[in-house]
Amino acid sequence: MSNSSSISHFLLLALADTRQLQLLHFCLFLGISLAALLANGLVISAAACGHHLHSPMFFFLLHLALSDLGSICTTVPKAMHNSLWDTRTISYTGCAAQLFSFMFFMSAEYFLLTIMCYDRYVSICKPLHYGTLLGSRACAHMAAAAWASAFLNALMNTANTFSLPLCKGNDLGQFFCEIPHILRLSCSKSYLRELGLLAVCCCIALGCFVFIVFSYVQIFRVVLRIPSEQGRHKAFSTCLPHLAVVSLFVSIAVFAYLKPPSMSSPSLDLALSVLYSVGSPALNPLIYSLRNQELKAAVWRLMTGCFQKH
């Protein structure tokens, strides 16, 4: 029997047994991470440098891309290192740092998606008040509130999780440090405190989700009353990328954490964890750029300008 004070490292999930598959996983993670870094980097650069994109929607999109970059950089490098060097270990402090960072960036992403929904709601349902409700100062305050709330959420969950005595070994069964897998190593009834905090976080997440659903009900009611087909198409084109990103984010997270035990299997759990920790941040910039002509044009100008300089 050991407790958390005697644990110096954790063992992460081995993604493959053979050297060839380990190298394949390394190459896959490398390709996905490079694509995500390039795509999110282009979105950030376009939104920051394109003066005609200095609007609340692109301001929040820039912050969303930053959170996607952060979440990719939290989980992927360690998984690549372990695959390349055929190891499974992560230090105790490294695990705590990874858990905090993952919670921080994923929470920030969810809060930012909620704020972006409010932006779409005001833009379509209250267009005359858009400049008042979403001025530059208001946008800065909302973004700061999202990051600060994510920081507090990550700090409280990380502190509570690593204050529990761990006496069921150090094998996490996941390729990165995550709260449910660390809780399984605890044999203390004090984990109810952590479950209570998670319940509060779930209530906050549910509140955000209800707000998003209510907002989109109002948005669709207004859009469907627009007389011109061109006007409806323009309104839908600004909302559909956000709705797609929210649907992807929420559906994967809900299925990963709330699926019945009978459906659970190591391969399915691994696929879901890769999807919500790596796949979603990599796909978000692609989803946004497919329907947004302004963003596509700004990214194209940025890329062609860089090529012309070289």
C-alpha cells in the first residue's frame, strides 16, 4: 500500500505493443499536431493582423484558437515522447501540471464557445444593440472572465485531485493525466469531495449548454422570419460553424464521460480520448474556415503575402 506522498511517477497507457506501431503513433500524433498548429496559427495571425477582421466574432475566434493550441500542446508532446522512446512514465509534478493545463484550456474553450454563442445571438436577434452590448471593452472583459474562470476551475480540480491519498498503484490507463483515472487510484472516502466539486462543475457546464440551446432557439426563430433567402443564408453561414464546433465538443465529451459501462472498451475509450483532446482542437479551425469567406480570404492573403516575401 502506498499513498500519494510516496508516488514519484505515474504510468500512462501504452498506445502500442510493437515498435512499428509505436513509431506509427508517433508519426500520426506529429502530423495531427503540426496540422493543428499550422491551422490555428493561421487563424490567430489572420484575426490579429487583418484589420477588417477586428470584430467581436473574430476576437473570440482568436481566443478559441489559442485554447485549441494550448490543449494540443498539453497532451500530444508527452504522448509523442513516450511513443518515440518506448516509455510510459510521467512524473508526479508533470502529471499535475498536465492535468491543470488540460482542464484550463478545455474549460476556457467551453466558456469561450458560450460567449461566442452570445455574440451570435446579439448579432442576429438584437442587431441595433450590437455595438453597445459587444463593444471592445465588453469583449475584453468577457474574454478575461472566460480565462479567469477556467483558471479557477482547473486550479480547484487539480488541487482537490492531488490532495487525495493514492493507494491503488500508479497505472492511469490513459495516455494523459485525467481526473477520472486518477480518482480510480484513490482508496479514501474523501474522493466524495472531488465528486462534489465535479458535480458543481457539471452544473456550470449544463448551465452553459442550456444557455447555448436557448440562444439558438431564439436565433433560428429570427432567421426563419427573414424574408430574403440571401439574408437567411448569410445569417446561417455565421452560425453554422459555431454550432458545428459546439456540437462536436459537447457530443464527444458527453459520450466519453457518460456512456454506459456496457459500451466501454479500451479501444473505444482511447479513440474517444484522442478525439476530444486532439481531434476537436485540430478540426475547429477547419470547420470555421469552410463557411466563413472573410476568414478564408484573410488566411489566403496572409499565406500569399508570406510566400511573396520569400
